[in-house]
Amino acid sequence: MPKQRIIMHIDMDYFFVAVEERKNPELKGKPVAVGADPKGGKGRGVVSTCNYEARKFGLRSGMPISKAYKLCRDCIFLPVSMELYVEASEKIMEMFRKYADKSEQVSIDEIFLDISSKVKDFKEAEKLAKKIKKEIYDNEKLTCSIGVAPNKLVAKIASDFEKPDGLTVVNPDRVSGFLAPMNVRKLWGIGPKTAEALKEMGIETVRQLSKAKQDRLIDEFGSFGHEMHLMSKGIDESEVEESYEIKSIGRQVTFQKDTKDKKIIFDTIDSLAKETHAELKEEKLFYKTVTLTVRFEDFDTHTSAKSIKIATDSLEMIKGMAKELIAPYLKDKRKIRLLGVRVSKLSEKEAQKQLV
Ligand code: TTP
Ligand code: MG
């Protein structure tokens, strides 16, 4: 039998705002959101995140800033200071990594650690989690929530279980009982559409999903039905994959006023491409794919992408490909609200070396 794995998932609490509170302690205890300026309820853009005081008023990540303002007039809205958060994140992640055999950072404030050979059992893992929480608080004055479990799927669900400042340890024999009462939406890849389809089959909880016949799930959802069946039993064999590489780089902007003006649109693409390219150069990376995001005035959002065979770091190519990609959308009657440019399929190699 393979050795029992012990996986930890750490997620920082209300991260961007927590970093702002640390910088300016007067914010503590007050509702605070990071995002665009609400401009008396007429502002554009969305809430990046907010603290738990603001969440009591119903504010959430991704909510239009105008709606957030309506829900909580007293909320303090701060602009996004990305460099500040990136700097804090880099420091914390480095501290986490030293406790792991293998680590996988999945977002700016989230990381998986495989601690299988670092601790003897789940009791020791719990002690280590407490130690990590204390170290982060003592040194960085930030709180996090930690989940410990036999695999990534359950560890991630566990870290979310007692947020904020939580610690949830799910021993192997507790996995089924832990997942059973949860809504199927907690499982990876089950979004609103799949959840609705499952509901029509009379399945709402993980327990009900675990009792469903696998064949029936496969008939309905193809190979994902098989994955669902495994997840419902708390099985996930995916490895913690060491990956420090950046998966994509991009910028997006919400216009002050929705527009159909070609000059404004092309100028915006140029400046988004320029900013994206600057970061690409800073990271010394090359790309193969350019993706354009267009959101119309009615929030209908489209993305389209174009790839080249050989990796490049050309700025002109980003501009050119993004402009080709925008062309069909310019024929649309609707005005554009948001534009985004992103490069992906990144590599550190030059084109010539990749040809070998
Ligand atoms: P999350 O971990 O999802 O959120 P959080 O840390 O703010 O709050 P929680 O206590 O629930 O973990 O995301 C981490 C950061 O990523 C968050 O602080 C801001 C940013 N973010 C966005 O910019 N937009 C988004 O839609 C989300 C979800 C997060
Ligand atoms: Mg978080």
C-alpha cells in the first residue's frame, strides 16, 4: 500500500485588505474593501476583496463596486496596491515552503504543502500547522486558515471550513464523514450548471453523490462523472506539483465610459499590451498565446485567443494579435465596457532554442 500522504492547504484571510490593515492599523474593525473608487455609487470596476466586517453587509469579491457602495455606504474603499500584496505574498510563501517536501503555490495567497515526510502522523501535522500560524502572525501580523488532510481536494475544502483564522484537520478515517453533508458545489469543477444537473437527478449533497451509481454519472457527464464519483468518496490522487512558473501575464481595464470608439479601443489595446509586455520582459519570459477579453455594456463577456508556433517576446506581436482578435467584436452593436490582454504558454527559452 502506498504511504499515507499528509497534505496541507494554507489560504490567507481577506488577503489584500489584511495587508492594507497592517499598513494602516486604523482600518481595523471597520468595513474595508479593495477595488475601484465607488465615486458615490457611480464608479466602475469590481471589489477585489473585502474584510469580514464588510462581508457582514453582503460585500463579496467580484461584486460591482457600485453595488458594494449601495450595500455599505460606510465602507472604506481603497485602490488596489498590487506591488504591496505581491511583496507580502513572496515573503509568506517563502516561509511556508521551508516546511514542505514539495509545495505548490496556486494563487497569490494560497499554497499546498506536501508534508508527508516532515511529520509522523496527523497529530504532528496539527502541531506543525499551529506553529506555522503562529510564525506568520508573529512575524507578519497576518492570519491564515489551514486545512490538513490525506489529499489536496480535502485539504482545500478543510482550509475553507473554519475561516478566518481556522485550522481543520481531517484524518483519513474522518474524510467521508467530513464531506458527506456538504453541498456538491464544494467539489472541484462542480459549478452552478453541473450542480443544477445533479439536482435534477436528486443529488445535492456529497453523501447523495457518493451513493449515485457511477454508470449513471458517466452517462450524464462523461469522464467527469468518474471524477465526481471519486471525489464524492474523498479520493484525489493528484500530486502537489512544484511549480514556480508563472502561467500567464495580463492586464485589463474597465472604461470610465462604455465605448465603441475605435481609436480609444485600439489605444487601450496598445497600452494593455505595453504593460503586459513590460512584465513579461521583467520576468524574462516568452509567450506563444495571446488572449483578448471583451466585456460588453450588458456584461456579456467573451474571450478569444490566438497562438503562434514559436515562442516570442515581441511587443508588436501582442498588439497585432490582440487587434486581430478584437475585429469581430467591433461589428457588434453594443458598446464595450472592459478590455483585457493576456499572454500565456510562457517559457524561458528563446525561439531558436525551442526549435531544436
Ligand atoms: P481569496 O483567498 O479568494 O480571498 P481573500 O483572501 O480575500 O479572503 P478569504 O479570507 O475568504 O480567503 O483571494 C485572495 C486574494 O485574491 C484576495 O485578497 C484578493 C484577490 N482576489 C481578486 O482580486 N479578485 C477575486 O475575485 C478574488 C476571489 C480574489
Ligand atoms: Mg484568502
